[in-house]
Amino acid sequence: MKTRLQTSLGQHLVLTPQLQQAIKLLQMSTTELELEIAQAVESNPLLDWADSSDSSSTANEAGDGNDSDAPAERTDAGDDWAPAELDWSAAGSGGSFDDDDDNGSAAERVAETETLADHLLWQLHLSHLSSRDRSIGAALIDALDDDGYLREPLATIAETLLPAIHADEDEILAVLHRIQRFDPVGVAARTLGECLLLQLDVLAGDTPGLILARQIAAGPLERLPRSGVAGLAHELKQPLDEVETAVALLRSLDPRPGTQIAPLSQDTYVVPDVVVWRQNGVWRAALAAHAGPKVVIHRGYEQLIRRCGDADAGYLRAQLQEARWLLKGLQQRGETLLRVVRSLILQQAGFLEFGEQALRPLTLREIAAELGLHESTVSRAIARKHVRTPRGTLPLRAFFASGIDTEGGGEASSTAIQAMIRRLIDDENPRKPLSDAKLADLLKSSGIPVARRTVAKYREAMNISASHERVRIA
């Protein structure tokens, strides 16, 4: 078989390096973007961190040219909202302002907190235990969850110690009892009742209701939500006032002692990319300062390139081109993000004004069609992005919701329906909770026809128990 040349015509899409970089920057979160910029400044001598004067000039050059949405002055209208710490006079014409308390990056402002495991291991190494018991204790501490509970059975702990240590459950239980005396009190418990008993053991013997509280924690604690205080008093054959004192003592204890060392609220640190506020009754949006370019081209190297010939400055010219691509990509990222957010606040003004119940159905396709963008571009623009609003810092995906046709000819978003379900459950009679079928009937009477299984799906998505588990007898 002979080889031969053959020509053919065809069309195919080619992603240039500039386009690939723009797509990469667009879908980055704020923290990821800061790391990307830091790496670029470290590797490219033509990039330099922008000071305050350079930042304002860069914003003027890279902004979208629309000054109408930049906050010029703070209004005092009663129905307007704006971040209290905003320096309105310092807002750049590019539609961005500094929302940081300092000039440090968000990653640098996250304090490195001590974890629960670190805190317990520190106490373990200070204890007078043998090396064998310390190894068993380290395995137990490693098995604790964020709340400080030991969910794994002792047999599983014994298996994790093999083949280095062969320990039976009694030996592991002895070490567990030592760890349960560590700080915070109640840690390493296996059940809620055991956790409360450990905390009751450190109280003074004359604490009111202590003896009865221990009896409740060791026995009918799980039946307390359903039976109520009166039912518990009848079961224990104790006076109602003494049972109330004991229950009040139990409620004063911490059911999640592990969060005292590593609070759940510090697990994540959300940095808003955009701030939304209302000025003179109109919702406006602006990029936060850390969402815009924070780097500039190094003027000294740029002047050196002009004085040198092409042969002598080939490397610097290539680095200059890459720096310009990065700055352009950052500019396009900010412009696209701001366009998407401005479209969202126009579509979801009712959500910003009245909350989840006013959230209208909205899809990526609608926003993409309005802005003349592809759906994938809108999806990348809102990925891992957050916006600061009068209702708190929200992910941009919270502005999108699927819809259900109502009897009136309109649509209701799934988020609004969930908010209605939560409100109905909050207002229900705790002695006779609303079933899923009853909730569906109430929604249908409000003009929202949903099936019982749909109500059950939304209820489970909000982590709300079924009606038979919500029964409370006060």
C-alpha cells in the first residue's frame, strides 16, 4: 500500500491560550483567584502588586465604563440599605469598592484554629500513660467526629490497631474512660445520654435536680421530646416541679462538646465577590475590591523593553504579553460577573426585598439569553461565587430555582415552596403536627398544586422530620 498526500476542508473549534485562561479565571472563586494572581506575580517579573494609586488607575482602565452603579455617596433614606463600613467617596469608577477591613488577602485573614484532635492529643501526651495506652488513645481520638462523639464500636477501634497492638475491648474501654475526663467535659461519649452524664459528674453534689437528671440521662432521655415533662414525671412517678428542674439542668448542658474547641462556624470563610445594596429605591451592584485586578505591569521592566532591541528583550517581551493577557482576563472576568449579577438583581428584586417566598423561577438559559451569553459561561460565572446582600452573604446559585405551575397561571419556585412548608410547620400544633398530605392540601388551597411525595422531598431536603417524629407533648 502506497503512501499519499490528501487535502480536506473542515471546521473545528480551537481554544487559544488566551481563551483557556479567561475560562479558567471566570470559574475561579475569590480565594482561588488570589492564589492564581500570587503565583503569576511570583513567576512573572513584568507583574507587580498594585498600590492604592495603581489600583484606582487600573480600575479606571479595566472597568466597564458604566459609572451609574458606582456608589457616589451614602444615602440616608429609611428604605435603603448599604454596608455600614463603606467608604463611598473611595469607590472607583469601575463599579468596585474595598470591602476588606485591611489589605491582606482573605486566605491570610483566616486564623488557624486548634482542632479538637490536636487539643485532645496534647492532653493525652501530658497524661501518665504507657506508650501502649497512648497509641490506643490516639486511635480513639482519631475516631471522634466534629461534635466529640465516638461513633465507631470498640471492636472497630481494635481492628485499626492491628497488627501493631493487639488490644481487647476492655483495655480500649479503660483508655476511653481516661479520655472522657479530658477537656472539654463530655467528649468521647458514645451516646447523648453518656455525654450528659459525663458533664453531670463534674457538678457539685448539691446542684438542684442533679440526682433526677442523672436518672433521666441514663434512661428515658430519648422519650423526653415525645412524652414531654408531664409524661416523664408520670413515668418516673416524681413531682412535676422536680422533673422540670432536672430537665432544665439537662438543657443547660452542651450536647456537642467538640464544637467548643473547633466551632462549626469557622469551617469555612466566605468572601463575597459582589456587593448588592439599595440606593434611592433601586437595587445596585458593584464588584468588591478583591474581585478586581490587584496587579499592574511593572513600569521599570516595561521601560527597559522599550530601550532594548528585540533580540535582547525576547524573554521580557514574552512575559509582558502574558501579563497583558492576565490583566485582560481579570477585566473580562469582572465585567462578566457584574453583568450576570445585575441581571439577577433585576430578575429577583422581590427575593431581595421579601425573602425566599418571593423567589421566582429562574434558569441559566433565561439569564444567558438576556445577556447574549452561552449557558456554560453563566454557569462558570456563578460557580463558587457569593454576593453580599441585605439578607446576608448568599451564593449566586441561590438566585436560581426551578418552578411549578400554579393554579393562577403563574409559577412558584421550589425555594419559595420550601419556605412556605417551613412556615406552616413552624406554626403547626406540636401536639398534632401536619402530615405531608395535609401540607399538600394547604399548599393546594393557596394555589400551588403539589403532590404529597413532592412535599416529602422538600421536607427531607430541609432536614425536617416526619410528622410522627415531630409530636411534642408539653
